[in-house]
Amino acid sequence: MVTTPPATGPVATRVPEHTATPTTPLPRAERLRIGVLAPPWFTVPPERYGGIEAVVALLADGLADRGHDVTLFASGGSVSEARIVDRFGEPPTELLGRTDADVHHALLAFEHRDDLDVLTGHCGVAGIVIGELTGVPSLHTVHGTLSDGSAPLYERVMAAAPGACLASLTHAQRRPAPNLPWVANLPNAIDLDSHVLVEGADRTYVAWLGRMSEDKGPDRAIRVARSAGVPIRLAGKMLEPAERSYFEQHVEPLLGDDAVYVGEVDADGRNRLLAGARALLMPIDWDEPFGLAMIEAMACGVPVIANRRGSVPEVIEPGRSGLIVEDEDAMVEALRQLDGFDPRECRAAVEERFSPDAMVGRYEQALRRVLELSRADAARLPS
């Protein structure tokens, strides 16, 4: 069954909005000219799907709010406190994954290299190579998994771009390629103001959020919920042909009155979905590099039950913000252990570790370190 998310039950109270910590303007001598290279496929911030774009939006705004001169290379239609430079008037979503579009966009950093002191890249290997060509010290965040066979590619790219530095999202993400030039671990953040914790709602089902793929396991989530006798509602991206095919073959046949796909949701739809959820299920079958859906659910007061893969042990605090399991049978059992979870504690776990202020501070420190490393390398060059 495919439908739209229904309204939740009565709402008792809402947690007050998170307030960002005021920042003192930087002295002029400490301000940096920072380039932020976003992927081109969706706007920054995204209207719906686009985890990287959501993180980049917080980063660019946060660096600008701290007094830096920030240039955001993003698709047309993006909105930011930073100066926006775009190649495409509208996001080229239909070209998603096309190398030519990716490189065409990333070359913006090269064309504006004289305006930058340092570059933070979020475009994968194309961004790393272009960043090296700029001659600007650069820090590139690896947003995807390296356990899918891409580690050797990164090793070759970094050999061709010896001046570039890398950042991971979690320490687990580094395991397939521990010898890459990692200089920082920079966990993602979410906009806490747009994630509402609703108390007093009638939490009668479990939820699944993600993209339609074998890795994310929407079909496994349905089987787990059904085995536990709990209804499930699923929301997720289904734009690419492979995602539509997976849905049609493996997910749609399992849908019914107790398993409803509500489509791809925006922020309001996500909040409505999570307001009625007892837990978020993540029966993943891949080494998750981070998993924004986990902290989105926690921020809405929903504990997460996830397989022990990739980033999961670094994100979930067992007994406070969720449970970590080994297989589907254990996930079914975990659904019977949710009574002790406090929604406010779930949200507090995100506020303490994954706030925008904390992430921006970590990036600022890492970018300054990249500049120091670049200066040290330059000082060692023969005169």
C-alpha cells in the first residue's frame, strides 16, 4: 500500500526549539576565505532527499556566521548565508552520477581559486582532483563508504593529489583504507530546529527512512515489524531506476495494511512520520559511513534499532538512544525492549554530539590545521 502520511494523535507538549550558541565575531586577521564545494545534484539545503546537501548547508551558514568569507559552490536555487556560485541554474538531478556534470561543476573551485585561502570539498574524487589543481589547501570529506571497492580508487587519486587532506565521518569509515591522509574525523550534524520532539503522541508503529536499496533493507524492516506484530511505515528516496526496480521487486509485494510506503518526505513529512513512531528500524546490510536517519530519528525522540555495521556503534548509545543488534531475529526481540526509552534522552544524545555548532567548530579547527600543514610543507621546499 502506498499512501500519504496520516496525522498523528493528540500532542501534549513540544520541546522548545534548540537555540544556537551565539558566536563572537572573529578578529579580521583570523577570518578565512573558505570555499565550500557541494555536490551539484540537489539544492543546498535540499527540499527532500540530499543528506550531503543538508550537512553542507549547515556548514556554510555556520562558517559564515562565525565571520569567515565563505563561497559556496552549489546548484542554482540554493540558499545560504554564504556567497553562492553556481554552474547549473537548476539542480541537474536527472544527470545524477554523470562524471561530466560533476567535473563541470567542480571546476568552479578552480575558476575562483584566487578568492580562496582554503577549500572544503564534498564532491568525492572529482572534487579532490580539481581541488589539487587549484593550488589551494584542501580538505575533502569522504561521505560514502570505502568498503564497496572504492578504497583503491581513493588511494590512486590521493597519490595524484598529494597536497589534499581527507576527513572521515566516523572512524569505522576509515577501516578499508587506514593509510589515506586522514587529518580529521568530522561527524555530521542536523538542524535541530527542524526536528520536532512531540510528547504525548500515540506511537503505534515503527518507521523506516532511507533510499530504496538492498543496503538499506526496507524489505527486511517490513519482515521484522511483521514478525513482531507491529505496523510499519516507510519513507524514502526512489528516484533512480535501480531504486524503482528494487522497490517494485522486493518492497511493493510486501506492502499491506500493516506496511505502508508514504513516499519521499520533506522535513514536515518526516516529523509527522516520526511523531507516531515507537522506533526507527535500520536493518542495514552495508558498512554505513554515517547514517543521518539515525540522528534525525533520535532528535525527534525516537530510539533507533540498527544492525552492528559501519558507523552504528559510533552513533547509537545503547540503552539511551537505541539498541544495536546482530540480525533480524535480534531486531524482532529488541522491539519488545523499548518501554524504558526516554524521548528527551534520545534528543539530548543528538544535542550533545551532533549539533551544528559542534560540527562547524570541528571543521573550523580542521581547516586551520590543513592550512598549517600546507605552510609547513611549503617551508620545507628548497628556496
